[in-house]
Amino acid sequence: MQKNMTVKELPDTERPYEKCLMYGAEALTDAELISVIIRTGSRGERCVDLAHRILNAGPDGLLNLLQLDVKQLTKIHGIGNVKAVQLKCVGELAKRIASTRRRQQVVLESPESIASYYMERMRHKAQEILMLAMFDSKSMLISEKVISVGTSNAALISAREIYRTALQEQAVYIVILHNHPSGNPEPSREDIQVTRKIKQSGEILDILLMDHIIIGDNRYFSFREQDILFEKGRE
């Protein structure tokens, strides 16, 4: 592409909207896909060039749509509130589409399937969040809820809130998940102690805690896989 040409002056095969109509969205580059969403560039700049600057605004390319908030996006010249909200909504849609596809593959007995389902939603968070996943007697995922949002290094875990929610949803089994913003999913001593207390509380109510999964950066730690829900020595 010649930078001195406007989008309208480009041949159809190089104009993102027309290129999508001719060849399908899969033929577009990341920058071209973004340019179709934002539609216009800044003064004297094509939308594709603005899209390239969005991709270069952080170290992670397309993940900038998830990791940068509206305030950070609007610091990019040419991005106002409307474009920033559009980009954030596109990022959220991408997460939900991926999550919807994985939901059908969630298996209570497979920590990997549960971790995969929640990975993209949780691994980008700057704060720890605690998620409760609830399952019925047939081990089907029936509901989920964010129980708490903590600081950058600690989630506020409330057994009372966990089981109150589980009872409302008539859950038989539960899995709790939280993320480590550091990217390292290895549990702390406190993580292990709190998990055992939550498990004991559930046994009284006849609601079984089946796993505690810690989400890292494309990695996870499963208490069930590591067989430490009952193990005393790891504390």
C-alpha cells in the first residue's frame, strides 16, 4: 500500500471492507479487521494505519483489545470514547464466542476442560477474582458467579457467599477458580488452607467441592490433579 493514497483511492482488493466482501473476513489482516470496526482514521491518516498503531500500543498485538481499558485506548491519537468502546466490545465478544464453544466441552472430571473454559476470561485480569462454577447431579455446568474481586495479589474468599450461591442454584458439585495476575498458578500456603476450609464447609451442606483451579498465563494449577485437597503435608 502507498501511504499517500486514501482508502477510497486504493483498489478494491486492498480496501478492507471490499476485500472482506470478495474473499471473506479470514482474508483480512489483524489491522484490516480492526479498521473495518473503527471505520475511520484520524485527520490525514487512514483507518488501517490507525489500526496498526492500536496493535503497536502494547507488546501483545491483538491482546491490547483485552488488556487496555477505555482510558488507555483513548490516549492513542485518533481514538475517542466511541472507538474505544467499540474495540472493548469486540474484545469481549471474542472472549464470549470462545467461551461458548468451550462450554459444551466442560467436564467436571476434567480440570483441563474447566481451566480451558475460563482461561481467556481470567488470565488477563490485573486483580485476582474468585469464580464459582456450579454443577448439577449429572455433572453438567448449570451456573457461574464471580464471588469476589480482590487486590493485585489476594482474592477475598467467603465460604458463606460460596455456599449461599450454590444453594440458591441447587448445585450438587462446585469448583472454585481464581487467577494469579503474576501468571504463575502455583498455590500459596493460604490458598491451600482456605481451600480445605471451604471443602469442609461444603461437606456439612452436602455440596461437594470438586476442585480449586488457579489460572495463570496460559497455565493452570488444579488441586484435584495434584491430589492436595486431602493432603496435609503440602501446607
